[in-house]
Amino acid sequence: MSINVYDNFFSEEDHNYIIEYCKNASYYYGEYDNDPDIFDEKYCTGLVHEVYHYTDKSPLKEKTYQPGGGHNKFINQRKMFDLFSNSIEQKFPNFKTEDMTRFYINCFAPSENPYFHTDGQVGTTFLYYPNLSWDLDDGGETQFVIANELYGVLPIPNRMIYFDANIFHKATSFRNEHRFSVAVKYNMHNSPEWKD
């Protein structure tokens, strides 16, 4: 089990593009930290914006209008996908774009309290923190359970981490603003029990 941390992952220009994408994207409610029980909604937390899923058959769009908040909110899914997939593959050649399982953005409101979970029995999760500023009192760390101990990775702006999908972990919210994180998952669909 390993957790790898890389600071200043993207250029300043790309970092600014990513946070603007996160702020302009449309989100839906209905992401579960654990297997959902159709009669028990307790594991449903946060909002999600889906960029890519390995079962998608339609091409990613370069200009998509996002409803809500203005008449000129557009995002470029193709640019976002290429930015992450190319950067990850360039810096970590073992992670090929064709092995990507899912790519999405989490959005948690202040004081929201997600659940501990694993992302799968096999595979790797990359998690990126796009926020532009951060202070220790803001919170927002990702907590991991390893050998019955709790470890936190701080959401330093422009930080990328990656870890084994089978490590128990959870997000924590920021104190006063929405917390975005970009999740890119690899090789999880190769496990027969994998569910998104």
C-alpha cells in the first residue's frame, strides 16, 4: 500500500484553467462512497461532474454549455481530459490513457462529512487538489487508514497524489468554501467486482 505525493504538478496556467473548469462545470447529486442500498440514502454525499467513463462511446466535446449561473458558461471536456491523461502518462509511463477507468470532479460543501471507502480491490486512484489557496485551519485533507492508523494528506494547491485503490480513505470538507478534487482512476474495470 502506498500513497505518493507530487507538488506543483501542473504549470500555473494549467492550474488556473483546471480550477476555472471546476467552478464552471455542472454537477449532479448521487455519488456514493459505498455500495448504495436503494432504501438507504445515507452513503450519498457530495456532488460530481463526470468528465469521462470507460464505457462512454461518444467523443468528448470541446465546447459544452453548462446550465445555471450565466449565459456564457462553457467547458471543454476534451481539453480537460487531454491535460490530465497526457500529464499523468508523461510523468508516470505505467499509467496509459487506454487504461483509464473513470475521470470526474468531486464537490463538497462546507461542513459536509463524507464516508470512508475504497475505490476498488484493484487499480490506482489519482487525486488532484485544484484550489488556489489553502490554510491549515481550512481543513479539506484526504484521510487514509493504514495499519489501524489515520493519516491525512493536505490539499495543498496544485498537488497531485496517487494511491492504491484498496486503501480506505475519505475526503474532508473545507470550513468555509466548496472543496473540489479531481479524481482519475486506472485499471479498476479489470476487476470483475468493480462498480462505479
